[in-house]
Amino acid sequence: AMETGVARKPIKSWAAYERELTERLGIDNRLIMAIRTKAKQDPKRIVFAEANSFRILKAVQFVIREGIAKPILLGNKEKIHELIKENQLDLENVPIIDLYESVSDEKRHHFAKILYEKRKRKGMTYNEAVEKMYNRDYYGSMMVETGEADAFISGFSRKYSSTIRPTLQVIGVKKDFNHIAGMYMLLTKHGPLFLADTTVNMNPSAQTLADTTLLTAAEVRKFNIEPRIALLSYSNFGAYKGEGSPIRVKEAVQLLHEQDPDLIVDGEMQANYALNGKLRYSRYPFNKLGDMDANTLIFPNLSSGNITYKILQALGPYEAIGPILMGMKKPIHILQRDSTVREIINMTAIAVIDAQASSTLED
Ligand code: ACO
């Protein structure tokens, strides 16, 4: 069905939803409240590449009302106005950029030139670069690249891999890192749990696992939480000797212990030993987490990471925030396809905080 034509159940008020989560479900969601408060202190310009969608517009209305972000909408002007009218959204003063109507030739060529310079030795011709400026993922990333926007959000309506490629080409990977990776934050009864890599690297090498761990540790610290990290597999501390992920994970842990001896990280270990510190300590007293439960889990490959977070999200009650993209030079976030309005709002707050952190680095 077309997104516009479906009857929707009314969205609960934010306050009611929070009460339900904290009281009935017993979820401690103070962290997301803190993230939103932090975003409000210095709201940033977020470009939404998929403003043709009702859910994106609904989320945008909320973040404007709450002062979380200053949205810029990319999409077909007529369609956006139609959705605003039909759903009686209050989005009168939000800038809309329609790539077929509101972009001057001069501007398009200016952006195309920048992209062409980046990609000319990777097989892109100038004409192709001009063509790409009609694609919202390229154009939106280019706005962040040139400082016209502070962060980019896309991915609601298309598959992750096709959305992320343009942003990799335009923005690229942070200095000193060879990889990007995706993280999910789950708010549970036992406090927040961070999971990575849940979205990008299919068969990571030991070095990629180590990089992902370092990116994740830095991200967790952004939320004022000290990461206690377990690298997961199906074996504990060298028990399994055959081929498979335990060996690679063990190698990654060795790299991490050499590169950052103060980081609280160990493995390889099974998930129950990660989450039950007392059990782990009784059997493996030498482990670097001691008897503490891990709050950060690194998966041996994309299959296990992606499947785990989706199962947890489906069986909750958990508040799942993500996927938080790590390792990009600038704040870029690719939503899970068919995200809920609430997920989009949370990711917008995360993107704002990300942009706040990058602007302090530049200062
Ligand atoms: N980190 C950093 N840079 C990367 C990475 C990475 N993990 N992977 C590729 N790149 C770079 C490449 O080096 C290349 O750079 P260059 O063109 O400047 O030389 C550029 O990105 C594009 O490379 P491609 O070859 O087009 O990309 P590739 O085929 O390697 O695909 C992708 C990259 C799309 C991220 C791929 O790894 C992928 O599909 N991952 C799985 C995504 C997925 O399906 N996730 C699960 C669903 S997500 C969810 O559930 C929310």
C-alpha cells in the first residue's frame, strides 16, 4: 500500500510512551532522555534524505517542536507538501530542497566537481558526477561534506548497503581507521548494553574486529559510560583450537591488549560468560573484566551481530537505538529500513550529538 493511503493508529504522546516504558516494561531509559537533553543544548542542521516519507516527516515535526535539531528536507516538493497537508503536520518553515527544482545548475556543478575530484581515479566521469547530484544520498552527503549541513540521515526506505555506498564515497573513513562499523544501544532492565558490529563488516579480520572495538569504546564513552568489553565467540579463552571465529577473535584481543593496555576488554568468550561476571571470574579469574558484567559486546561477524540485535529488538521489551554508524569522517547515519517514528527521533538526537562532538574537534 502507498504510505499515504493507509489508516494509521494515532501515535501516543511522548510523555505517555515514556511512562509506559519506565513503569510497565521496567526499562531504564534515562540515557535516551539525557541524549535528547544534550541535543537540545546545541541543535544542529540535519539533512533528511527521505523526506518523501510520512514517518520521517512525523519525526521531523517532533524534533522541531522539542528543539532537538534543525531539519532540512530532501525530496519531491509536491509530494512533501501533500503529506504535510494530508496529515496536518506543522512543518511550514522547514527548508525543502527538491533536487529537480530548487538546485541551480551552478550549485549542481560545484558539488559534481568536488565528487569528481574524489572519484576520478575510481572510474567516475564528470558527467556521472553531475548525474549523481540528482541522487539524494549523494547530494545530502555532499551538503555535509561542504558544511551546508551538520549531519545526514537516510536509509528509511532502501536497503542499507545501497544507501551507505554513496556516503562512503563522498565522506569516507576517519583518519587512522580503515573501517566503519555499526553499533546498537539497547536499554534494558540491567542498564544499557552496546552491540557491534551489527550492520557493516561481513567477515571481519582480527584487525577489523580490533578497530571495531576501539570505535565502539570511543562511542560508548561519548555517553559517559566506561565500556567493559567482551569479544564474543562460541569458545572461552582459547578452549577451541580448530578453524573458525574463536581464533580470529583471540587474535583481535591480543592486538587490543597490545594497542590499548588500559582498555577493559577480553575474549574470546561465550555470551553467558560475558554477561555473568561472577561466573566468568570463578572459572577465568585472570580475565581483564574481573567479575564485572560486560556492557559492550563485539560480535565475530555480521551474521551473529545483526541477527542478535534483531532478535532482542523483536522479543524485547528493549528500547533499541541505532544503528549508530561509527568511523565516518563526518556525522552520517543510515536508519534501519522501516524504522519507527521513535527510532528516527532517537537517531536524530544521536546525529546531533555526533555533530556537536565533531564541531568541538574542529574548533
Ligand atoms: N569500512 C570503510 N570503508 C569501506 C568499507 C568498510 N567496512 N567497505 C567498503 N569500504 C569502502 C571501499 O574501500 C570503497 O572505497 P573506494 O571506492 O574509495 O575504494 C567504498 O567504500 C565503496 O566500496 P564498494 O566496493 O562499493 O563497497 P563494498 O562492496 O565493499 O560494500 C558495504 C560496502 C556496502 C558496506 C558492504 O560491506 C555491505 O554490503 N555490508 C553489509 C551491509 C548490510 O547488508 N548490513 C546488514 C543490514 S543493515 C541493518 O540491518 C540496519
